Amino acid sequence: MLIVKKFGGTSVADKERIYNVAARCAEEYKKGNEVVVVLSAMGKQTDILLAQARDINPNASKREIDMLLTTGEQISVALMAMALDALGIPAVSLNAFQVAMHTTSVYGNARLKRIDTDRVRNELENKRVVLVTGFQGVNKYDDYTTLGRGGSDTTAVALAAALHADACEIYTDVDGVYTADPRVVKNARKLNEITYDEMLELASLGAGVLHNRSVEMAKKYGVQLVVRSSLNNEEGTIVKEVVNMEKMLVSGVASDTNTARIAVIGLEDQPGVAFKLFNHLARHNVNVDIILQSVGRDGTKDISFTVKEDDLEEAVATLERHRGGSLKCQKIDVERDVAKVSIVGAGMMSNAGVAAKMFEALYDVGVNIKMISTSEIRVTVLINAAHLEKAVNAVHDKFLMAQ
Ligand code: ADP
Ligand code: ASP
Ligand code: MG
């Protein structure tokens, strides 16, 4: 069997953890399996490197930031190869260049396009455990790129797909995918199985346990994932196309604080206004999430929407530039202290009253809703960030305690 295993930052945070992972990989190797291991940077190394970059130059170029960040993963794979060697297991570490993981050009948020498998296959044929740096790639300029925070999961799934692996196991610091972040919701329960679609929604709505692109890719290439703990032998959660379990109305709750609300007040109530507003933002690569437009009154209307907090400055600067020109409005208001809470579940599609039940849970704990957005399998609300913990717990317990 060819097995791809991925271990996150906390799982390789220090010498003891590195040896723990090395022992698990050695065990797999000794069973006669081919083992490819994707690693993240140790502990908080990526955050530390980012802070160093900001300290040296707050406006550092994205190319140089990626050049810096890729060192984190390189340390992990080299140390792991040394640990395996010490255990008597032949191993080799490879970075994105050596494997040849081709990505798009965008620094900081590149997408994997193609992975050459020759080098990895050769190493496997030579009976080595192959350790690959997660989170990084190489673009057409032969520069390093990174795949976005949490991107090592995507490296693992992409490798599993390219190598037609028999299994892809994502090892992390919790026992699997829970009905909510177990660090925030005390009654969160581990799920035995979850569908790609539900997992993709949860990941995109803030459940950091899997990088959302990794789920997208797993679905596209039919790679079944197992999410489990690197610290015990619990079974974990299987992420796949269809689950056998009894369908739950709601399978999980996710939250996201990386969000901000912009309200554009007193726009002209005329055709083309929304187009111009969002077109300016789109041209600056600002993604807009929840959108709310007020009913027109006295020839004016208001449009409010959310963006990632990371994009807020760019969004406001863009709007201010066009204000008075093609975009006439009275005021641009910004609110940073907001958070999104979402419920996700395939069962929602055929059930009325799910949104109402969520709003009731929020009412019960006195949380005001600022914005609402829904899809077939999701309801999202925007609330005051200060109320996040109590809101997530209330919503979770309303749907997932009784079931
Ligand atoms: P790694 O370094 O292994 O990639 P991450 O920190 O990226 O680990 O992801 C694991 C974390 O995801 C957990 O520690 C947990 O706090 C968080 N998390 C958020 N939502 C969920 C969820 N629904 N189920 C499990 N963990 C979640
Ligand atoms: N080290 C990277 C990060 O911290 C990638 C990852 O952990 O998946 O975002
Ligand atoms: Mg992660």
C-alpha cells in the first residue's frame, strides 16, 4: 500500500513530538508499506517567521515572505529524516523544488497545478520513507510560493491524488472533525464520517481543522481522507462522498473572526450602482461575502457587505478612491468587531425551520444578528465578535445536543 500521512505543526513541535511521528511512520514502513509524509512547520514557526518579516519591513514583498515561510517546512522534513535515520529507517527529505510541485504565480495564496511524481516514486522504489514539505510550491518564475495558511493539508491531498495513494491520513492535535471547534464548544462531539460537501462548507466557514482547498481537491479526485490524532490511536473522522450514518439535520457549527463589515450609506437608488460598487472591489481582488441591500427611500439606498478583515484596508481605500466619482454615497462605515457563525448540514435542504431554530438559539442567549446569509446546506449570521463563544455554544447545543 502507498500511504500519504500529513502531520501538522503541533504534531512536530519539539524533539519528543518529532520522535513520536517518526515512530508512527517507522511502524507503517515496517509493515511493508510505501510511506510519503507531508509535514508543516514546527509549532508556531510560521507565525514567528511572519512576525520577523513584519519587524524588518512592514511592507515586505510577498515573494520574499514566501521565500522566508518555506524555510519552516524545510526544517521539519530535514529533522524528521534525521529522526527516522536514528531509528534505522531509510528516509529522504524533499522540498517543493526537489519534488517539483508546480503552482500558479500568486505569492501567499498559490494553487497547485501539477506535481511531478518521478522523484518521489524513485525514492519509494529505493525503499525510503519520503518526507515532503507541506504548504509550498514553485511557480513559473522558479520562485517559491505558499498555498495559504493551513495549506499543508492541500499538499498532502494533492500528493495522494498524484501518486494514486491507497490512503491519505491527516494527523492533527484533535481526534478528528467535531461538530464544532472542541476548543470553543465544550459539548462538541467527534463525527465518525462527514461528506466532502459538508466538510468543504465547514472548512470555508472557518473550521480550521482542514484547509478548504484540500477538501475541494479530495472531492475532485475522489481521495478519501481520514482526520485523526497524532497522539493516540483513536479512529478519527472519514471524509468522503456519501456517508452511511443516519442523516443529521445539522452536522456542524463553524465560526470565523477574520471578517469585517462595510456599510456604504446613501447610494443613489438607480440601476448599475451595485455593479459599480462590487466591480471596483473585484478589480482589486477583494472577495465579498454576505451582501445586504436596504429598501430604497427618498432616492437613496444603503448596501452593506462583509469582507475578510485582511482585505478591509484595501476595500475601504478602493471605495474611497472612487467616492465622488463613479460611486456617489454619503458615508462609508466600517465595523471590525464582528464574527460569522454558521451551521452546515446536508439534511437542511429538505427541512423547513432550520434557520428559525438557529435564530431562536441566538435569541435565547441575547445575541443580536447583524446580517444573515443562506445556501442549500448552510445558514450564516454575522454577530458582535464579543458574543462569539456564547453564540457558538448556544447554536451548537440547540442542534447537536438532542440528536
Ligand atoms: P494542524 O497544525 O495539525 O494542521 P490546525 O490547528 O490547523 O492543526 O487544525 C486543528 C485545530 O482545528 C484544532 O486544534 C481545533 O481547535 C480546530 N478546529 C476548528 N474547528 C474544528 C472542528 N469542527 N473539528 C475539529 N477541530 C476544529
Ligand atoms: N505552516 C503553515 C501554516 O502555519 C501551513 C500549515 O500549517 O498547514 O499555515
Ligand atoms: Mg492545519
